[in-house]
Amino acid sequence: MESRLELKTKANLGKRISAGLIDYGMVSVFTAVMFFLYGEPIEGGYTLTGYPFLIVILFWAVMTIGMEQLFGVTLGNYMSDLKAISAINFNDSKISLGQSVKRHLIAILDICFFGLIGILLIKNTKLNQRLGDIWAKTVVVDTTDERQGIQ
């Protein structure tokens, strides 16, 4: 008798949007504070350079990649009962560092145009993946839904 594992996912759009708003809301607020404290006026706005800019990048990396590596989820995903898992080996533990980096580097494209690119991909791909998940070979599942994950 042959055993065949299959990955089951759902779009979970409400939860995924909520998680993204939490994660990137925190990053945006931190960035705004850094601009307020350390921004230098230029024609038409402000610029952030040097160490303050690097601190913003570091904060983003810790809140996304770091949290995912330390705890298996970002704060937004934790609060929304979501978790990214590997679509390669169906490993339900933490995704690899490389997968996490890929997921979050491409997030800027996924959230362009008010998240339209990410939403369209989540709704129209077989495993409900956004661009970052496709590149990283990950899927996002609802940890409270027993019908999602590995079947």
C-alpha cells in the first residue's frame, strides 16, 4: 500500500493581511520614529543615512527573519495563528534561514499597490503562495485548522 503525502492550504486572506499589517505596521512606525529623530531635511522631504538607516534595516531583519528563525513565526503570524512551512520537504518545524530571507526580501513586491500583487497570487496559485513564498518554496498554513498542512 503506497502512502502519499499531500500539502493542503487555504488562502487565509484575512489572517494573512492582518499578519502583514502587524509586522509591517511595526516596521513602518519604527521607521517613522527614526526619520523623526534622525532624518535630515532635503528638497521635498527627509532622508535617513548612515547608522540610523542601518538600524532601520536591522530592525526589519530582526522583526521578520530573526523572529522566524528564533520562534518559527513572526509576531504578526503568531497573533494571526499562521505559520510558514517548507513546501519542499513538508517539514513542519522552522523554515531554513535561506527560505526566510527569500520570503521577506520579496515582500516589498508582494505589498506593492496595497498588497494587490500578493493577494492576486495567494488567490490564484495552487498552494496559495505569494511571490516570496513561491521563490522560497514555502507555504503559509493556519495553525488552528487541522485540514491545512500535511495530509
